[in-house]
Amino acid sequence: MRRLLALLFVILALPAAPALAATSNDEHGWIVPDDVAAWFNDKAVATVRSHAAEAFPEASADDISAMTVGLPRQTGMLGRRTTANAIQLSQRWIAPILRGNDAVGAVSVDFASGVAGDEIVRGDERLAAAIARNEKVTFVWDNQLSAWFTVRESTIEPADLAGAKIILGAVPLTDFLAQRERLLSGSTPVPEPPKDGQSVAPQTGTNLPLTITMILSVLGLLIGSLVWLRSEQASTSEADFSTDEFAAVERHGTVNRGESKMRFSDSGRKINVYKSPKAKDKNSSGLSND
């Protein structure tokens, strides 16, 4: 009787053997289909190297040749819905890119059509580290925002650098979906991270009146200073001219300072403006000569 039951069990198990062979389990409990496992084993590394120039622009040839691909896991995707069921399980699988013991990026591929396609390679260490931790979370790809997120129960948080531009940390899923809807509708622009640390560009609009006032004040001071200098130079020139004029007259021995009569000269001869000698003086001088 026992032999009959054992034989019956083997017969019933035979039809199920091909179905079991179509899947394989990794060490963390996720079921990976054989075609997915085969792609990551045979083609993932070549795919990473073909996209290395864009994903790892600063990596050397030795660094790229040393890269390997870790275990894949299934992901979800975000649609256009704003309800909690906006996240759907997808046929996109993702795995970390490793260089030695360091997680340096991620590679994902879509099997929605039954064959591998739409490969995405990203040199994002944040995303790579999140995948390599093997936590019980769901990685979600947002095709509209081109960002990766992780969903844990009713919260969502950024998984890569692109997602970190949209939300800073874990937020309720409903709040994120509402914010995402505003982003996709164009009412709220996607924020850009500061390029130089946390520096923020100054708001030139509010300081414009003050700047104009300061410029006008400086220009007024400069113009006033120039006018004052010109007036001082004019006064100094007049004083120097008067002093030189009196000195020239005194050198000719004509009059002293304070006298109103002076000797003038024209181009022909010198003219004496003093009174001529009296006639009697001329006569007396003439008699004496005789």
C-alpha cells in the first residue's frame, strides 16, 4: 500500500516539473524566472559596458572591466492614476552594479513583451546601495519623472538622485501621488538641486531699488566732488594770475603795489603815461646848456 501511494505521488508530480523548472529562487526569497536569470547572467555585464560611457563617465577601463551585476529583483511602475493603486507590479527587473564590494550603479530591463528590452543603466550609487541592501521594499520606476522610488507599506521615498530632486525623504504615498499629479500637469515645476552645495541664488528683484539708489548716490558724490575741484582750481588760477601780474609790474620799476598807473607797451614803442615836464623846466634846462 505504501509503495502504491509513493508511485502515485511521483506520477502526480511529473506534470508539475516543467513549471517548477521555469522559475528559480534566489537566496532572499524572490522568485526569478529562468529567462530573467539567464539575461542577467549572460547579457547584463555586456549591457553595462556598452552604456558605461554615459553612466560612468569618470570610470577607467579597468574599473569598467571589473564591474559585475548582482541579483535581480522585480519592480513596480507608476501610472497616471492618483489613487493608491497607481503602483502596479511590472515585468521590469533591476539589479545592482558592483565593483568589488562597492555598489556603484544599477541596471534594469523590461520583459513585458516576453523578451528583454528597454535596458536602463545608471551610475547612481544611491540607487545601487538601496538595491544591494536587499530590504523588503518595492522598487518603483516612474517613467514620467524618470526616477526610482521605494515603497514601504504606505510610505514612499526616493531611491535615486533623480527621485531626491522631487521628495526629500519618506512621505505618505497619498501625498506623493497628489504632488506628482501637480508636477505632471505642469502647475508645479520639478525642483532643480543647487549646483554648489546649499548655496541659493540671491533675489535680485527685491534689491533692485536699493541698488539703484546706491548707484545714484555714488554718482551724485562724484559729480559734487568734480564741481568742487573745478571751482578750487579756478580760484587758485585767479590768485596766481594776480600775484604774477603785480610781480611783473614791480620788476619793470614803473609803479609800486597799490598804484593805479603803470607803463604799457605796444608793438611799436613804449608809451609813458606820466605827465610831460613843464615848459619852464625845459627852458631852464635849455639856458643852462647855453
